[in-house]
Amino acid sequence: MTFSPTDAAFEGFRLTRREPQMIVSLGLLYFVFTALFLVATYGPMREVMTMVTAMEGGAQPDEAEMMAMMSAYGKIMGITFVPNLIVGSIMQAAILRAYFRPEDKRYGYIRLGKDEARLTIVNLLITLIVAAVSMVGFGVVGVLFGFGMNGFPIVAVIGALLVFPLVAALIWLAVKLSLSVPISFTEGKIGIADSFRVTKGRFWPLLGMMILTGVLVIVVSILLSIITTPLTLLTGGGIAALANDTNLSGMLMTALFVWAVTSAVAYAVQSLLLYTPVAAAWKAFRG
């Protein structure tokens, strides 16, 4: 089967047209996750939104306030990292199931089983790999900049120049890992090593597909925001309402509900457009 980067990038639109009910099933799943997210992170999220609103109004936070906001962000990440990984993997599995097994329509393609567990492990490994490379690479750059600020300007220049190959290495890594999820789903095993093997000699076509997919997702996201932003503003400003309402008033609950619904729909559409192209690429290479 011939691989066309352009055709693969548009495969998400085709799947959405064929299975429009997936926007509902994926949206409902993400809505439930968002509601639980708001309950679990209400305190630190309100701290963050209060600070963000103050900064948007021109206030300059001091060091203590910045540390408090970073601490709140850390709490949010700590609470949501694993659940977000699991929910994302469930959504990926549903999209891949719709693409590779269209006859298996039960529950809107959403399951909670071995496929989802496997994809969660794969996504965790991918996150750890990318994080490790980023931390080591940018850590070296940071050390070089530190030397530069202490009287060694040439070292700082070297550090600045290293940013470019580091970014290139991360892009290369993203392409090499790009087929890990669809391979893991269809082959029933951890497919990271297989992704490196299958993508050999196919870097540029895959990169072109990923860039075009990213552009399409951005365009669709902008169009969706044109529709959802006025609705969010009319109902209280979405999650930003946390900064202005210390009590769980009816207005705040309405604002958060509308924000959760619009976010869920947008994320469902974006996921369909983002994850289907790599499935199409794997299908073409798999033959």
C-alpha cells in the first residue's frame, strides 16, 4: 500500500465523517474527566487562575507569588498526570479501534481493557524517553549558559548553538516514536522498538505528514474557538471565573459546565484529527 503524507494527514476528517458519533462518545469521556479534574484540583486551580487574572490586569507578581503559582501548577500536574495519561490512552484506543476495526462499535468504540492498559504503558514510556532526552539536553545548555554568565561568553554562545541540534534531535525522536501507539494496538505488544524499525528511511514523509496534521489541527482549533469563545464569555468566562468567585455559585457552576462541554467537544475533534494520521501511516507501511 502506497503511503501519501497528504492523504494520511486528512484521514482524521474521513474517519470523523464516517463515524460522527465518536465526537459524542469521546466528548462524553473527556467531559467526565474534566469534571473530575475540576473537583480534584479546585484549590490549586483557583490559585493559578487568580494569579493569571491579576497578571492580565497588569499586576507584577513578586517572587513569593510566583513560587506559590509554580507550587500550585506542580500540585495540578501531580494530581492529573496519571489520570490524563490513562484517559488519553483510552481515547487513542477508541480512535484506533474505529479505524482498524470499524465493525466493533459497542460503547462508541470506548473500552477499558488490555489494549488501553498497553497504550497507557507505551505513552508513559514515550513521555519518559522524551523527558529524559529533554532534561539532559537542556540541562547541558543551562550549564553552558551558567558558565557564560560567569565570565565565559564563548561558552554561552556554544550553549545557544546547541539548542538547534537539540531541537532537531527531539523532532527526530518524535518521528521515530510516532508509530509506537498504532503498532502497539494492532500487534498486541509494546511497539516502541518496532516504530524505530518501521520509520527507518521514512523520516521526511512522516515529518511532512505530522507538520500538515499539526497545521490542520491548529486551523480547526481556531475555527472551534471562534464558535465556543463567545459562548464561554457569555456564560461567565469559563475556568477564569474561578478567580472571581470564591463560592460555588450558580453562575460559577454554569461557567465551568459550559467550559467543560466546549473543551470536551474541541478535544474530541482534535484527537480524531491528530491520532488518525499515524494509524493511516502504519496501515500503509504494514501492507
